[in-house]
Amino acid sequence: MNNQFRMKIKALTENVAFTRSCISAFCVGLNPSLEQLDEIKTSSSEAITNAIVHAYPTGGDNFIYVEVRIEDTNLTIIVEDEGVGIEDISQAIQPFFTTKAEEEHSGMGFTLINSFMDKVDIISTKDKGTKIVMQKNIVESTNV
Amino acid sequence: MKIEIMHQPNMLIACLDGELDEYSAVSVREKLDRAIDLAVVQNFIFDMSRLTFMDSTGIGILLGRYKKLKAKGMCIYIAHPSPHIDRILKTAGIYTIINKIA
């Protein structure tokens, strides 16, 4: 099966639940297990939240772009922003690293994404934006 | 996201009901902190039996409440997380500081 969708959402935290639900609903055609669906939902939530919280520190009307591709059993989720970029990616992916400790951000977002997805690529350019590409092979499950 | 605070002898139980993410975090934090500030009991339990989703935002909230509860000398427990939330809590090492009781 090959399928694809793309959506543009305003960078507001109230849009995260809707977007992660859209992504997981779109993946149901791959017949994932409940565990795989939870992994996809959590990873999507982490990537979208990261973009909303970190990409646009000065506020304003900003957007996040989400693209989901299904090619055979391979799922690709791309979350992209046009924000400030990540200065040091190797530091950002370290467990418990956060630039917002005062807001009780745990710094575990990338750790969870890495645990739940097969492959994660982060492409970031200062003042141009960040693109997170997450891939997962959905081995068909008999779970319901 | 709803939170119900239940008072039992020497124990407060916070029942988390719904999806805990960055958006719901603000009200969750406020409600938990209000309950913790007024608490005069020894034990505080996070009942997660009705928590249907939690991302790393929940880890931050738990760590923040852990500090507050410990400062008051209270014992903290987590009860009934779903298998997936249990995995998130294990990955973050939460069970090294907060015990799971069910």
C-alpha cells in the first residue's frame, strides 16, 4: 500500500492532540499492533510539541508542517518548522537535556522518539527551521 | 484532561483521566499543586488507570511534583499505568525515585 498526506497546522499546543490522532488514524491501514500505534502516537506528539515549544520563541503566527507517507510496510513521519533551528543537535538529543527546565520540560522527547521509532533524522539550519524525519517498519500484527 | 483528588485516611489519590500533554499540562500542574499545598497526609498516589495518553510532558510534571512532595516529607506512588505509559516511565527512570504500587 502506498499513501500519503500533508497538513499545515498553526503552532499552538492545542493542535497537538488533533494532529497526533490524525497521524495514528492514518496508520491504522497498516494494521499495526496497539503497542506500535502507541509508539507512533507518542513519537508524533514529541516531535510536534518540540516544534511548537522551541521553534518560535518570539511568538506570532507560525506554522508546523506534518507529512506522513506509507510505502508498503514502511511508515515515514516528517515534522517540519520554519523556526530558529537547533544549535547543537547532539546535545539536544541527550536524555534530560532541556533549555526550558524552569517550565518543567523533562528533556526526554528525543529519547522517547529514538526508543519507539526505527530511524530518526534531524536536519536543522539556524534561523531556517528544523525537520524531523521518523521512520518505522510496521510488521503486520495479529493484535486487535 | 480531568483530575479528581480523593481523600483517604493518611492518603491523597490524584486520579488522572484523559490525555496528558503540553496543552493539558498547565491545568494539571495547577490542580496537583493546589492539592499538594493543602495536603496534611503522608502518602500521595498518582492513579493512572484512566490516563489514556502521556508523552514526556508527563515526566516533567511527575519530576516537578516529586520535588514538592519530597520537600513536604511525603511518600509518592504511581498506580495502574497502561503498558505503554509504564514503558515511558521506565525509559525515563521514574521508577528509580517513585515506586509503582500496582
